[in-house]
Amino acid sequence: MGCSKFRSIAHKSSLAIAVAVALGANSAYAQDSESVEDIPEIIVVGQTAQIRKALNEQKNADDIRSVVHADGIAQLPDDNAAEALQRISGVAIQRDQGEGRFVTVRGLAPELNNVVINGTTVPAPEDGTRAVALDVLPSELVQSLAVVKTLTPDMDASSLGGSVEVRSLSAFDRDGLFYTISAEASYDSNVEETSPKLSGGISNIFSIGNGSKNLGIAAALSWDDRDFGSDNVETGGAWDFDDNGAASLEETELRDYEINRTRIGAGINIDFRPDDRTNYYLRTLYSNFEDTETRLAAGVEFEDPVAIGATGSAEGFREYRNRTETQEIMSYVVGFDKTLDFWTINGRAGYSKASEDTPFHVGGAVYEGNNNFENTGFVSAERPTVTAGAEFFAPESFTLAEIEWDRQLTEDEITSLQVDLARAHDLFGESSEFKFGVKYSQRTKDNEAEVFVFEDLEDQGLNAADLSLTGAALNPVDYPIGAFGPAISGAQARNVINSLSLADNFDLEESEINDFEINEDIVSAYVMNTWDVNKWRFIAGVRYEGTDFESIGTGLLDDAFVDSVTSNDYSNVLPGFHARYAFSDNTFARFAWTNSVVRPTFEAVAPGFVFDGDEASFGNPELDPLESTNFDIGIEHYIGTAGVLSAFAFYKDIDNFVYQTDLAGTGAFSDFSEAETFANGETAEVYGLELAYSQRFENLPAPWSGLLVASNLTLSTSEAEIAGLGRTRSIDLPGQAPTVANLSLGWENERLFVRVSANYTDEYLQEVSDIDAPELDLYLDSQLFVDFRISYFVTERAQITFEAKNLTDEAFYVYTNRTALNAQYEEYGPAFRLSFTLSEF
């Protein structure tokens, strides 16, 4: 077994993928551009070839994009798709329970970006958003991820920041038989539990009929069962300010989470190529993501706001919540690619469905204090845990007062049909291609909820013994932030529910108002032309998208339920222009002028409403879509085998951005004290700079030739204006982080590789308060995550990997206008992973 063999395998490692991940410019597919061999090569097999492939896509791109490739042993550099994307320039992730979940691009919130799997838009499992939580996609099912930052006219225009493209594995990605199997154990320091994971993939190319190697079949399967948790203290921004700006706290709540998360992912892909001009394919992907969460809470609501260090009288409570939530995403795409002389024809039909099913569960069992707790205060404005006498921590001080028993099912389905035709031709003696196509997409979003609220329990025949917390099975809560008190078992709440009538406790308002059906049909068509002139490549075209929108739901008007049906039709004409200039074989300049449109979130256009006296809350189905004009310009220079130096500037002029507002005191709501809804803002601007540098130092003498560095920095700013109550004020766009930075340092030889990576996201505006209360705006504090990874090839087929995540023990902290004033604080602790992978290439 020679050294060269180990080198070809070792460079399939996830360390080197960090270089490709950190490329902060773009990648795409081009038919007539330089081949992979045009990039200088030191090692022609293994991971280096994967990096060269990513660099070649970037070098010859028609649009500006960043790509993450799975390596030769079918691994992305992180555990899920969201965390793999976080190392790309301009991309930040939003975390849930410490795990990467949603992706923001160039400071624009997740619901303003599109997610596409194998060419088909992915629906969203949650009821109120269009954003797709990418943690439902196991990394083992993904061949590549791309973030497209400048859309060409042949792409869906439904993203402002970027479009995330997910491509699942294909047998033709490899030369022949390939399989891999991996076993893993991970340890969560917060709950001190070890969790298993198993995954595997196989692909091969077959000869059928009279053809040779014309059928490719690939399959992958992933399963993991993870136990983890977090500790939380939050106020929700419930601060009161005096005339001098001094802050006093109205309430605070301590929360302890224990979670079991199970993922099952599977995919089967088939390619049939009867000749060298034809390809028929089937792409499938299925993901099941089940969370079982137990939340214990203890908190106080002060009779009068209390300053730090002071005490007062307070009502106390404890709460138990337990639910199992299952999210599913399935995607099926069938299509063909055909070349006929000068023509290329592509056709694709897709069906995707996402759902979130939360069966009946204890949504909240609330135990109220029997009496007010005197001399109660809090410690620390950042982590305001409760200080109180012993009676607050005694179970006999609390009695069961209310139980919420509910279920919810959300389904989101998208069916699409698309045909594209392209013809090569000469334009003024230069190579050119004319392309046009049409697409039809039909989307249906359904939400159903049933809510039962059990109150006044003694009036329903229950006695004090049935409701006393001392009668429940109690255990101490492991809560390192501060004193918490006893845990609560859900058995008592379920016994109470079983003893009472469901029909007598049905909450008709909550059940009816939250039910809706939203239908959205989109017809689109485009024309574009690509023209190569000397060192230039130009793309010019226009896209049309017509939207037919309808929402069906129920509203409550002065205690009477009424049907709420609204339609809203609109169309958008979206021109675009791209230019690329080659200074040399390794240096390129790019420019793009694009236009895009994003429909409002389902929460914003929900048909349900409640009008109760002088208070109202309602969605706004007549909202206009967000429209953006975008400019991008930049330059990139390629360095050696796996290196690039790039700089890109961008500017976005956004019309009709959507925000939540209170219309009370204005227009038709002049006599209302509260009128919460959503509205279109006038304009917003986002502009910034993306810088990236990656290099492998293969020219240095050993052992320094094994060094790799990958880094990127995104600087951006935004300006927006909101209106309400007869006034306006300027804000940053929510979710827009001024600084996002990544740095990966690594070293590798034939058998061993080591990587240390850091991800930094600056603080940003998370939620806008009422227009007249900017002091209550919520901000997410800056975060720095540091991860470590080491991998060793025991043999040419067997690899052992150890990974440590969140070594900085970074917390999730949201503050209320001032850094010291808590809205939410949550800590997770580091996590560790050990895996063994066996592969055959």
C-alpha cells in the first residue's frame, strides 16, 4: 500500500472541502468554457479534484454563486445543509436549540430567499413562513449546495438575497460502483447524553439493452436519534422605562428544555442515457424530522416593575409543556435533457410536499402561586433569574389553574411543470445562444388547528387535592443558570384532561381563526440570449411572472364568525443583464443587473381576523409582493490548485418590504386602541461588500505544503422606513447583520487532516416594536462559534473522525435595545462527535 494511494483517498477529506465552502464568489455550469484541466493541478484525484471542480464552476459561471460539494466519501463538511452553507461569504444561519436551521443571504431574512431541490421549489413545513428549515435535510443525501446571488432570466425570480439550490447525488457523479457506510456517536454536554447515527450510500452504473453504461442508480439513507437540550431565561422585552431612561423589569421566565430529535432521510435517483445526446432522470428525496420536546418553566410577574437589586410583590407560576412535532419534506422530479443539432430541449415536472404534524399534546399546564410572593426580585439584567423566599421554590405554593390541549397540522404542496428550449447561433459572427421557456407552478398551503382550554377547574368538579402540585411526581430541575425549583410531571395534567369533557372546553375562536387555505398559481415565461465577444460574455433577457392568489379562512367580528375570502392578482416584468470579462485565464470581472420579486409570508397574508371592541388583529391578504432591483460588480483571481481571491460589491433597492405594524389611531382605526396587522413599507436599501481568500500552500516545503486557509468577510448595511400612528421612523432591515466572517485553518497529509474553523455574525435587529416604542426593538447579539475537526485514515477505505462543536460555549442572546437588557438568553454547551466511515470507490 503506497503513499500515493493514501494521498488519493485522504484528499477526499472534509478538511479540504472547507476551501470550496469559503469561496466567496460564484459557481455555475457552462457548456463552452474552460475545462477542469485548465486549473493547475498538483494531485489529480480525490478531494483536490472536487475543489478544482468547484473552482472551475466558479470560474466559468454565468451568475454569481457559491458552492459546497460533498467530498469523495459522501460527506458535507457539517451535519446538515444549513451548517454547511454558513461558511460561504454573505451567508449566515439562524440557530434553533444550538443547531443551524435557517439561512440568511446578504443580510436578508430566510423568508426572502428561495430553496430549490433538484430544480423544484421546496415548500415550508411551518404554517406562517415561506422559509425552509434546512436542518431537515441530512448532509448524506446532498451532492452539492449552491447559493445563487444573481438570478438569470431562466431562474425563478423569487429571492431577494439568494436562491439555495440543493442537488442530490447521482450515479454519474462517479465512475462506477461506490458505497459508503458510517456509524457515529455524539455527546451533548448540556444533557450529558450520547446519541447514535447511521448513514450510508451506494451508486453504480449499468449497461442495459444495446447501450453501454447508460443506466445510473444511486441511493442514500440516513438515521440519527439525538438527545440534547438547553437552558433559557427570557423576559420577551418586558422592560419599563422612566423619564430618565432607567429600566425596570415587569416579568421574567426561566425555561429548561429537553429534546429528542430523530431524523430519517432517504433518496433514490435514476438516470438513463440511451445515447450521448439524451438523458432521462428521476430525482427523489424524503426527510422525516421528529422533535419530542419537554419544556419546564418557572417565572414571576411583578405587581409593579422592579429595578435590578430591588424587590417587590409578584405573582408566580410554573408551567409544563410537552409536544411531539413531525416535519416531513418529500420531493419528486422527473425530467429529460435532449440535444437535436443546434437545439437543446429540457423538460421537468416536479411535486414537493412539506408538512408539520403536531398531534394532541399538553400545550401548557400552568400552575399559579396560591398567594403573591413578597420580597421578590431578580439577579442580572442579562440573565434575570428569580430571587425569592423559600416559598417560591416549594411545590405546595402552586395549584394547577389552566391547561391547553391542542393539535395542529400544516401542509404545503407545490406542483410544477417547466419546458426550456435553447438554440445555438451566430450573432455578428460571434458565438451566441438564444433560450426561452415557460413554467407553471401551483401551490396550496393548508393549516388546521384544534384548541381546548381547561380553566376554572374547581368549578368543573375537581378538588384541591386533584390540582395541588404536591400531588405530582416531582424531580429537581438541572438548571445551571440559577435556582429553579421542582420539575413537573405531565401525568397530572393528562389525568385532568381525561376526567373532563372536551366539548365543554373547546376554544372555538382559536381553532377557527387559525384555520386557512391559501392557493397561489404562478405562470412564468422568459427569453434570454447569451453572446460571447472576444473576452466578454453577455447575457440579456427578461422574465415575466404572473401570480394568482386566493386565501380562504374565518374571521371573528364582534363575537360572530364570518367567512374571509380574498383574492389578489398581480404580474411582474423582470429584466436582467449579466456581463463577464476575462483579463486572463485566471482573472475575471463580473457585473449583474437583476430584478426579483418575493411574495409575502403566509402569516402576513393569513385571512383570519379578530375584531373585539376597540382591539383588532388581522392578516393582510392584499399586500403587494416585495420587489427588488439589484446591482452586483466584482473581480476574482484564481491562485494555484485550490485558491481564489475575490471582492464583490452589491446594492439592492427594495420596494414594498413587509413589516408588522399597529394601525390604531389612524384612518378607519382612529377609535381603536390596538389594530395589529402587516403593511408594505415604502423603500429599503441594502448595500455591502464581500471579500474572500482561499489557498492551499502546495508550493511550500513539507510539512508546510499541507497548510490550507479559507476565509471570507461580508460587510453590509441597510436603510428602511416604516410608518404608523401618523409618524415614520428609520430602521435597519430585520435580520441584516452588518458583519459576517469565516475563517478555516487546516493541515493535511496522506492520512491525517486537522481543521479549526470560526464563524462570526455581528449583532442585528431581530424584531421591530411599535413605531412609537423604538426602545423595545429586539436585537440578536453577536455570536462566535469555533469548531474543531480531526480525521485519520486507518486504511485506504476506513476513516475515523472526531469533531468538537461550539468550543466557545456561545449562547443565544437577544436584548431589548440595550445590550444589558434581556429579551432571551439561551445556552447549549459544546457538543462532541466520533464517527467511523468505511467506503469503496
